[in-house]
Amino acid sequence: MLTYHEVMSTDLGLLTTAAGKWDEMAGELKKVETRYGDSVQKITMGPDWSGVSVGVAHSSFAATR
């Protein structure tokens, strides 16, 4: 069981650093999501692909994104 003193004197620097790194990672993942939408998912929205497969691909690509 933690004591009041342990809670109040614990150095949270490592936790703060880790949270910052997770925020950076989220930003990088957002870049990948945007790139995927602009390059891969976009091909299902153009006039060059038609038929039932485009609908299935669009749904699958949206789920992946």
C-alpha cells in the first residue's frame, strides 16, 4: 500500500516523458493515416474502378484506415 509521503514525493518525470513520446507517436500515426487515405484509399473513389469490387475495396480500405 502506498503511503501519502510516497505519493507526494514520487518523481513523475519518467511518466511525463513517456506521455510525451506517446503524443509524438500519435502524430506520426496521423501522418501515416493521411498518406494512406491520399494514396491507397483514394483509388476506390475515382472513375477508373467500377463494379462490386470497388465497394468492397472501399469498405476494406476505410476499415484499415
